[in-house]
Amino acid sequence: MIEHNQIIIAALITVVGTVVGYLFQKNRELKLKIADQKRVAYSTFLRNFTETAVLVMHGGEVSGKNADRERMLARDQLLLYASDDVIKAYDAWIRAADEGNDLNKEGELISLIFLAIRKDLLGKTKVTTEDLSNLNPFNRGWNRRRRANASLCETKA
């Protein structure tokens, strides 16, 4: 009888161990899949952001059905896969942009989005928003051209 119970216990331990191992493997695979989808979402967002920045810098058209659709699709990916910190940083940037023309503040907020993306993808980073400032189009021409365009509009008015 004792031997029979030991066999049952050993079999149960084997089954539980196998199931737990399987569940850990599936969880790991899911995390890797989500990480891949995050990279795609962030790449799509950053590509769209860069394309829009280039258009603004060169006086191109950044509105219209196609441009709006591309921006919305990129934001949809953020909604699905971005971390809470990325979404909060994006929201802060949009709110600041809607409030007025403090381009320096917008530039700082964009850097916070970039930093939140890095942290989400890498887990941690030693990079600061100051380190990211030269990667930010607000600090590398976009901001200056937007100011120049605004000055021209004020002069004409």
C-alpha cells in the first residue's frame, strides 16, 4: 500500500512539474511576442514622427486623410503595446502642444517619450533626457523652423 502511494505521489509530482514547466515556457514565449510587437509599435510611431518632423521642417503638408490615417494607426499601436509611462508622456506632450506654442516644453516632453520608450524596451537605461536632446527633432531644426514660420506669419499679420 505504501509503495502504491509513493508511485502515485511520484507520478503527480512529475505531472505537476511538467505542467508548470510548460506554463513557464508559454509565458516566456508570450513575453517575447509582446516585446516584438512593442518594437514594431515603437518603430512605426517613431517612423511616423520622423516623417512628420521632416515635412514640418521643409514646409510640407502634414494634414490630409492619408497623413491623419498614418498618425492614427501609429497611435493605435501605442494604445495596444506601449507602457503606461509612454502613454502618459505622449499625453503630456499632446496636452502641452494643444495649450500653446511653448516649443521648448514640447521638446522636453518629446525627450521624455523617447526615454520612456527606451526604458520600456530595455528595462532600464542610463541615458537621460539631456542625452537624448540631439536625437530630438524639436532640438535639431524642427523647433527653429517652426519658430521662423511663426515669426513670418506674425510679420505678415
